[in-house]
Amino acid sequence: MSNLSKLEFVDLDISGKSYMSWVLDAEIHLDAMDLANTIKDKNQASNQDRAKAIIFLRHHLDEGLKMEYLNIKDPVILWNNLKDRYDHLKMVVLPQARYDWTRLRLQDFKSISEYNSAMFRIISHLKLCGDNITDQDMLEKTFTTFHASNMLLQQQYREMGFKKYSELISHLLIAEQHNGLIMKNHESRPTGSCPFPEVNETNFHQAKRGRGRGPSRGHDCDRGRNSNHGNNNAPKNPPHHQQWKRKEQKHEVVQAPNAENACYRCGGKWHWSRTCRTPKHLVELYQASLKKTEENAEANFISEDNL
């Protein structure tokens, strides 16, 4: 594992699966080290440069390959032997890459980024095998593989006259982000429904009690003065507390129909009265039961006051 950390790129496996990418990486690094001419035929490189090049190439070979080419000291001979051994893999990778290119469709991917990644992966294999894919080919592949439901959108993007594939992808990514935000806002609450006001109303009443007009302030004052401590005959609930409690109960009875955000016409939820489609006879029954409930509540409240 210590040798892997010193590698400039992935070493060449004995199976040769990564040969094409390995060749490209080796050429780039040798060129950066000013040793690119050491792997060319009939070069005039010095013995010192050849030694540096062979050390670098052998360092990025699998242990099995190192043992097979142990006696080779010229980088040109090692380079040509590896080419004769693994260059035929291009004929294996090229048909698969062409097949993947023909089957590539935008509508088969859940996101634009996944499609873009698959596009460049296939193109890299084609270019390593000698096939050149232009921006015009990439644009045409994207336009012709839109989903059938986005036909109008595809025509609009064609009319924008993109010259580069990157410009089209940037517009598609921005549109995808905006569509995602619209869907989140749509799914947060059903269409036509109102927000829940009872939460804010409850917080308002709690804040109002905390300012000193509710029973909590009077109860705290009594604790601070120690007025009832040690007096077992003192009433547990003073008169003004009972009066406030009766008013609060009446307020809750009146506000009960609105606590569930129900339609005042039929009593149903999740729709407004102006859009209510409940039959007339059911509405009359609900209104009659509502009046009866209010009358009973008022009668009970009056009887409690008399008591």
C-alpha cells in the first residue's frame, strides 16, 4: 500500500483493461518530465534520460508485468512490446462504446447530471479508440432523445441556436433546479387550501397571557407575597380566577368550530364555503345541529353563572 501512494496514476494491470487510459497518462507525464522522445523509434536520447524513462514506466506496471519484462532496459522496446500485447483491446472497446452511444437517451435518466456523466464517459472511450465526437453530434443526440412530453421544450431549445454542448447543459441544469423548487412548493400544501391560522392564534393568546392579563401573573404575584402560605382555610381558586375561567370556556366554545378550519356551510374540511358541493338537505341538517349545540352551550353557561 505504501507504493500505491507514490504512483502518479493507476498502474497497468496484467489483464490490460486500463491500457488505453494508462498510455494516455504515461505520455502526458513523460512529456512533462521532458522524456517524451525516449519512447519514440530511432530517438537520440541520452542514457540518463532512457534510464529515467524506464524507471518511471516500470514503476507504473503490475508486479506480474514487471517480472515478464524484467530484462528490458530500453523504454522504446518496453513501450512497443506493451503496444503489441494490448493494442488489440481497442477493437474490443470500440464496438461497445459505439453501441452505448446509439442507446444513449436523455429520457432514460432521472437527472441532467447523470445524463451528462454518461455522455462524457462514452465519448472518452470513443476518442481513445480513434472516433471523434463533435459538439454538434452531442447537441443532436440530446435534442433527439428528449421525452415525448417535452416536444415543445425541445423545439424552444433548438431555436436558441446553441453552438456548444456545455451551453445547452448549463441551461438544462438551471431549469431542473427551478422545476425542483416549484414541485417542493406545490407538494408542501394542497392546491386551493388555506394555511393553518390556529397555530398563530394560539401563540397570540399565550403571548397575551404572558404580558400579565391572565391568571399566571396573578398566581406568580401571590407566590411572591406568600399570601396563602400556611393558611389552609384560604380558597384555592379566588373569585376573579373562576370568573376568568368561565369566560375562557365560553370563548373556547365559540371558537371551537373555527379551530379545525372547517367549512361553516357543511362542516367539512379542506374546502371553502364558496366551493362547497354538499347537497342542500345535508347542509340544513348540519346548520340545525349547529344551532342546537350553540343553544345548549349558552344554556349551560347561564346555569353556571346562576350557581
